[in-house]
Amino acid sequence: MTDLSQFDKNGASNPDNNIFGLPFTEEDSRLIILPVPWEVTVSYSAGTARAADHIFKASMQVDLFDPETKDAWKEGIFMRQTDKKILLKSDYLRKEAELLIDYIAHGEVVDKNTFMCKSLKDINEGAVYLNQWVYEQTRDLLNANKLVALLGGDHSAPLGYYKALAEKHGDFGILQIDAHCDLRTMYEGFKYSHASIMYNALTEIKEISKLVQVGVRDYSDEEWNFV
């Protein structure tokens, strides 16, 4: 049990501690935040793979008090370090994805270019690797009776977590607050695109019993027909 007797919840946050300046260890924490530094298929602006580290730094400026939950932070919150292997893999495949996206945007056909075919294969295989990694990390945390929060990363990040939740708890629903449906069968050739996360979740995980989407402002006819 973490000793809080010397911890000043109203004082300046100590960056040598964990997120929000809290002194908890992973073992003593109820909530574990898992960074997923992955942005391979983003179709507009990159940078989200490094979001977790920026959020960690900014968290030192956040007060712990909440009028509704009072001292809920005492349950323990711990954020794991960003996995550098995953980040490096994301950076490498992101460069390939940028070339591929630009190639497609100019009307070129991927099947006619051996290099682009290999890039697409590498990216799709990388996504499978990422999904398995997320599944294994979250499965182990759930089995240790932890609450788990993912911190991406692009929208494709949680598929492995959904599978772990289904395995642990059975049926569950998803509340998605998003400007887009993310219900495309694939996007820009990427099977596990950020724009396909909810399609993949609903078609691959039978335990997802309901999806409620809030804030959607546009969608494709393909997505409309799926809905």
C-alpha cells in the first residue's frame, strides 16, 4: 500500500512521481493507463503517437480535487511508460503509409507497383502485431483486476483491448464520442485503419452488443448502409 502521509494533494506536482504527480506504483493502483503510441494510418495530421508523453507532462498542472468524486484519486492511478519498440515500429510504418497515401491520392493503382504492394502488406501486418500487443497487455492487466485506460495513438488502437474485455467480461457496449463513424470496411487499403475501428470491432467481436455514437458529423454511404 502506497504511503500517502507525506503527500500534499494541494502542493506542486512532483514530475519524478507518476501521472498527476501521484506517488502510486502500478501494483498499488486501481487504474492503469496504457499508452499506445501508434499513428500509422492517420489520414490528416500525425503526432498522436507521442500524445501520451505530452499528456503526462501536462498532468502536473491538474488539480486532484473533484466535487463529485472527492478523493477517488486515492484508489491509485498509474501510467506506464511509452513502449519505445511500438513507437519505433509506428514511426517506420508511418513513413511507408505516407508514401502509399500520396500514391493513391494521385490516382495510382497499388497493385501495379511492387514496392507499394510490399508497403501495404507491411502496414497491415504491423497492425496485426499492434492489435496482439494491445490484447496481451490489457488481458494481463484485466486478469490482475485492474481498470484499464488506453491513451493513443490513433483510433485503431483499442481493438485488442476490446477483445480482452470480451474475453474477461462477456457482452459489453461501446459509447463512441467521435466526429466520424469509423465504420468503413477498410480505408486507403488499410484493413485496420483508424477509419475502420468500429467496423472491425463489430464484425470481429461478437460480445459487443451495442454501439452508441455521439457527435458524428459526416459519414460515407458505405457506413450509412452498414448502420
